[in-house]
Amino acid sequence: MRPSIISVALLASALAACAERLPTSPTMTSSSGTVGLERSGALRPLKGSCTTTFSAPPFPLPPILHQIDTGTCNLTHLGLTDFYGELDINFAAGTQSGWRRLTAANGDELHLTVAGTNAGVVGGLVSINAQLTIVGGTGRFAGAIGSARATGVATLATRSTSITVDGWVNY
């Protein structure tokens, strides 16, 4: 027996109504008319800059220094964020590794690991080149993945670092 066209149409309508909607473009997110992106699993650019500070290192420098960095970043998809990170710096090898936490204004966190190099001190400046790997977060960044390059300069006299970030995030 052949199902009627009406039955097939009703079944198709019911299945379509139950299907998960996957946004592919910006949608209205507030009554003020601002446009925001809903979670779509798309690769998004992660670009911007960070300014951090760190405590004065002991002298003479130890072979490996555990450093805590705090500061702010202004990054795409996060806006103005709080920055906190811990880093192990191996002066003899010229390497660094650790983790970072970026906290957006609404409290959502993006978690990253970092591995890179730091050139020796020249004129009180240390050149930094690091690979950031996004390993999740909280809120809209839960399960986030991504990668970015961080380049910058640490100034020992002011105990500050200026970093430029260029990469992508998927959340």
C-alpha cells in the first residue's frame, strides 16, 4: 500500500520541526538590535594584543624560573579580557612553557597552553615567540580548540610584556 502524499508531508513537517537548528549567520541577540554570533563550530580569527606584568626575577637568575603573569588583553571574540598565566622559563635553553587563562567581561574563560622561545636579554629586553594551544574553557568556550602565535617583548626594567596574538579559535 502506498502512503498518501499528505502523510508524507506531515511526517516531513514533524521531522523538520524537531531538527536542531544550526545557525550559519549572525542572529539578533538583544532587543537593542545588536548582532551576535551563536555557536556554530566555525573557525574564528583570534587576534589582538596583551600587556602583562611579572614580579622581578631573583638575581642571579636561576636555571629555571617559575613566573606568574597578570594583565589584560584586547582580543577578537573576547573583547577586553583579564589575563593570568604561569610560565616556566629555562634561561639556559631559551625556552618557556606553561598555561594561560583569559577571562572575558562576562566571566567566560578561554584556557591555553604555551610553548615557545625567549631570546637572551639584550639591552634589558627579551624577545618572545610562542605557540598557544587552546584547550577549552568555560561558558561559551567550553570545549573550545584553536591555535595562535604570540610574539612580543618583555622589558625587564618595567617588568612588563607586550604581546601580539594571531590565530584562530573554534567554540
